Amino acid sequence: MTIGLVGRKVGMTRIFTDDGVTLPVTVLDVSNNRITQIKTAENDGYAAVQVAFGKRRASRVRKPLAGHLAKAAVEAGSVLREFRAKVDELANLKVGAKLGVELFKVGQLVDVQGVTLGKGFAGVIKRHHFGGQNASHGNSVSHRVPGSTGQNQSPSHVFKGKRMPGHLGDARRTILNLEIVRIDAERQLLLVKGSVPGSRGRDVVVRSATKGQRAPVKQQPAKAQQASAKSAAKPEAPAAKPQPAAKA
């Protein structure tokens, strides 16, 4: 399934498995995802599903978008996102219908996209993990500075992309292969193992993982592994020599 959902990061908590193991999880609210448009290869050149999420006052919606949403009979949302889809995935979808957590299942790997925390202006030690200069005698107020950034007379300029102080965070990032450990169908919540970029209340996009979707490898018990290793290392017994026939 290539179609995803738009959601909101509720926060982090932990759950306990049947074995008593604690798992840190992030709670994602993906409720009220409504289809505003279905694009087909015949009309638009490609197949996709346009989804609205959240709420927005009608007075804050521009007239072209308001007409587009009125045609689909869908309430205006704060986020409008498009997902590429396969032709067979569009067969059971209708404009105005809602998408929910039934797109995913427990144990599935997903990619979650969000905007990281903005940390403002930062130096090279915090931004690029520089080690800093020597804290020895003679170094005066230069312990956390990047040092020289210039060049000689040739080329006599600083190359682009040099690691220097600047704005840190507030960037769109995607965390790959997060596992869904629990699904709350009643409240339309996804609990994924691990952390998700962004602060609480920020919008996120959840879709099926593009990498790492492989069947889990069943591990043999320790005793079975040791037995198989011993049998592999043990040399085979030589074949018995044929006995001569008895004389009459």
C-alpha cells in the first residue's frame, strides 16, 4: 500500500509487552483523513489520492481551494497532502470518503516524516559536533570557535558548504522503518516504536516503509543451534570395507 495518512504527534509514552519488556512509543493521531480528489492517469497523467487533515475556518480558505473542497463536499483542513497510488488501489476509494488506521497493521514498518525542533542559531560544536580548540595556556576566548575559515591568495575565498555556525533544526526529516506496535482503531491512534521528528502537536506524514520490508528471520533455539553446529563439524564415518566371501 503506497497510500499514507496525515496525522498529528500526540507525544511519547511506553507500553509493556507480554514478556514484561518496556517499549518507548510515539502516539500519532491519524483521525479524520478525508479524500478530496482522486487523480487518474487518463485525466491527470498519474494516479494519486489527495487527502485533507485537520480543521480550518471557512473564512481562512481561499476561493479556489474553497470551490475545490465544495466540489468534493469535504470540510476544509489545515493540511492538504497528495499520495501517489497504484491503479488497483483506487478501485475502492471515493471522493469524500475517510481513510483510517485500517491501512496499516501491527508489526508493519512505516516511514514517518515531520519537521524537527527549531533550535535557533548554534555554533559549530553543537551544530557540527566540532571538538573545540585546546584549553591550554595562551588560548584566550577561542575555545569554542571554528578557527580560520579563509584561504590563501589562491583561491582567496571560502568554499560553499563549509561547516560554520548557523541555523539549527526546523528541517523536514523522515525517520525510516519504525515499527507499529499497537493500533487503537476506536480513537484512530498509531503507536510506533521509537521517536518521531518534531514537537507535540506538529503534523506528520505516515506511509508504508520503502526500505526494509522483509520477512523476519526465525531464529533457532540455542540448543538446536549447538546441535546443528556439532553435526556439521563431526566428520562422517568411513564406509565399511566389503568382507571376502567364505570359501566352500
